Amino acid sequence: MMQTDVKGVTCPVSTDTTAYTGRTRFKGLWYSATGASTIVIKDGSTTLFTFTIGAAGMSSIWIPGEGVICSTSLVVSVGATCAAVAFYG
């Protein structure tokens, strides 16, 4: 069983945030949105997946198991009506 410390990074509105440079695992995120938006999770410039937020609200999204591996860097792109905290480790 692999265990690592989990860290979080704030991802501001309308920003691409490099949460971590190097190999890491994306574990999940918490977001708060004032309207419809998207959050894109990338390994460097490669999109891994996109979360679509349909309306104002806040919620969390957790990745099961050990999370999703990012080989080069974890980048979180947040839309215009949303802010998030990404968790990795």
C-alpha cells in the first residue's frame, strides 16, 4: 500500500495553476462556483479530464484508490465563475 502526504493548492478564478511540478497523483478537489463553469485537470499540457459544473454551488470530487498519476506536472485550469482547491500527493 502506497501512502503519501496529501497537500492542497488554491486555484483562483480564470487561472491555470501548476499545483505541482514533477510526478504526483491528483487526489481530488473542492470547488465553489457562482455559475456554470469547468475545471480541467492536466498532466502538463495533456488534458486528463474535465469537470463540468452546471450551476452555482460548491462541492468536492474525490478520486478513488491512489488517485490519477501525473507524470510531468499537475495543472488545474479553472473557469471564470469558479475557484477550487486541488489535492495531490
